[in-house]
Amino acid sequence: MKKKLFFIIVLLVVCAANYSVAENHYIRAGASGDGSGSDWFNASPSIPSTLIRGDTYYVADGQYGGYVFNDGASGSTYIYIKKATVADHGTESGWYSSYGDGEATFTSWRFTTGYYDVNGQVGYGISGYGFAVRQAGSGDLKCIDIRAGNDYNAHHISIAYVDVEQTGEDQSGQRTDNFYIIGSSGNYVTDVIISHCYIHDTNRTHMACYWSHDVTIEYCVFARRHHIDSIHGCSIAINYSTLEADWIIRYCTFFDVQGTGCIEPKDSVQAGFEIYGNMFFYTNRGRYYYTNGVICDTGGDRTSNVKVFNNTFVETDAGIRVSGTGNEVYNNIWYDCSDVWFVSETDPIVHDYNWFYSSGSHSEANIEYGTSNPFHDLANKDFRLVSEIIGIPLNSTYSRDIDGYIRGQDGIWDKGAFEYNGAGYGVLPPQNLRIVSQ
């Protein structure tokens, strides 16, 4: 009995030695306490260079410069970086609400290791984000750089509620990207989620992605990429992502994006892209014609299993070009898009149940041509439907619309990014509605 009790005590001691309770740390620009990060008065004036796995770091309003996330792994244990808000800021000790009612601004972030969850906590449309990454220099700058290859191994990165602003869309002497996600042929960037971000004002790409897979981009706003002849550009460029790319781009808004295309899985043989529930449109800049297509690869590419479902296109003046097998385009709305095509260098793209208004003539078994504007408020870019536009039900993966409504609950699965919700428009405000004035 004594021997058994002894071993139990030893086991408890060993477990206690290996068990640690996750802690909160506090960062506040200009803090004048002891800098320990133990509370808001003694907050660290910047994010520490070494972070503790499993812990949470709250960041107050202020200017913080650049930061590199490069902490060693501890299994699959995350590090959590949160923007402090009035609703969520950890300890009350030393806290003032003015620490959490604005933004924490950085010039750049770089991730070279994995398991980070960075959350600005607040933000909507084109304003009010908790975190901001804003480049202000010159040259080929990146706002958020996620790297794998050589000595880098970034993976399992989650970034949410961040205003990601480049230096401007018309700077021809630079090649700027808001996100630069780059691995290598032997070390891919994987398991990345970017959600609820405002990504804007670049002269090359909003996202330049190489050797990456298992990436989800959702509920983001992409704005203002101007066409410059000397710089190839688009909104999202995806290269070398393998035949199991597992890329998902859903519930996003793309406006005033110019280039050879908007979303481009290109320059290689790839497969596995789901693009659904998104909006593509222009504001006060007039029309723009994409060279290769609004969703496209480039000559000689083989991009397979691309699913383009339930998107809304307004004045994009281009179609879908992807060359490979298993490519499908269903339930989309094309409004006032003067030149829409479905082009493949290999197997034909399967397209059906699409809706067109002033967008050319097409051949589909279940095509629908509209006779009027179907939107709630076209002038203010409110693309919710004023009545049903009946599509074909798809599987449960695609059963939510851009505002979170479940499709088909009234017996009708509608086309476009928004499911028709009837009288509910006056009750539940649109979660992803973008009123754009720029």
C-alpha cells in the first residue's frame, strides 16, 4: 500500500511539473510601468520578441512598428494575439476604455513558424478594424509575409479582423503585395485561414501565393488594384499549389480590381479550388475588361476541379477560363457584364443554371435571362435579391449565403451570392453588405 501511494505521489509531482496554466500578457505602446506585461499599468510597450506557447497577448491601441513571429513549436499549441477591446481585454487592473476603442497599427508582420492565432476582434466592411498593418515605405514591400522553405516553416496561421493596406495602387516603381504567402516545392505553407479582413490599395497583388495549400479566405474585402502595364497583377494569384490544393475562397467582396484576372490559379498544374458566395463589382471607375478572365489560369496551365458556385458578378466584363478536368460553374448571376465566356484549352467547363442580364448570349440547358435589375439597391451596391431567382440545389458545403442564411429553407435555392430572404431584410441587417464610396 505504501509503495502504491509512493508511485501515485511521484506521478502527481511529474504531472504538476509538466502542467502549466495559460496566462495573459498585456502590451500597450507608451506604457510607463515596469514593462512586465502583468497588467495594463505594467504593460510591455511592444510585443515581446519571444512568446510563450498557449498564452494570450492582448494589444492596446497604438503604433508598434514591424514584428516577426518566429517562436519554436510545442506540438500543436497555439500562441494567441488579440486586440484589446472594451468587451475583451483580460484583467481590469490598470485598464481604461480608451486603450481599446481604436486600432493597433503595425508596419509589417512576418510568420516563419507555425500555430499562431491573430485576431483584431472588431471590424466590418472597410472600417473599424482592431489591428491594422500599413506599409509606408518604398520598394517591393509586403504587409503580411508568411514563409516556408529553407529555415522557415510557417503553417497553421489564422489571421482575422485586420485592415491590410499597401502604399497605393498606382506606384509603378514598386511591386507591392498585401499578403505574400510563399513556400517551396519541398516545404509548403499549409493550413492558413484569413477572415474578416480589409485588403486594399496595392499595385501588384492583394495576395501573391506560391507553394501553399489548405488555405481558406473568407469574409474579406479586396479593393483597388489598378492595372499597370509594366506589372502583372490581379487580386489573388495562386501558383504551384499541387493537385490537392484545397483552396477555398468564399463570402468575399472584390471591387475595383483590375489586372489580367481577379482570382488566378496559374503558372502550373493544380487542382482543388472552391470559389463560392462572393461578389465582384466596380464602383465609380467604370468598367474593366480582364484579359484572361475574372477567374482564370494562363496559357498552358492545367487547373482542375475548380468550382465556381453562387457568385454575383456586376460589370466585370469577363468570364471563366480554366483548362483542366472537373471544372464547374453553377448558380451565378452575371449582371451587365458585356463579354462573358467559359473557355478551356482542354476539357470543356461544365456550366449551367446561370442567370444573365445584358451579359451576352450563352448555351446552357437551364439558362435564365433576366429582364430587369434583380438587386435590392444597385446604386449603393446592395446585391441582395428582391425576389427568388431559382437555381439548382448543391451539397451542404455551399448551403450558406454570404450573410449566413441557409439556402433552400423556403424550398428554393437561389442563384447569386445572396439567398432571397423576403421580409427578413427589414429584420436582420446584411452581415457582408458593402456600401462603398471610394
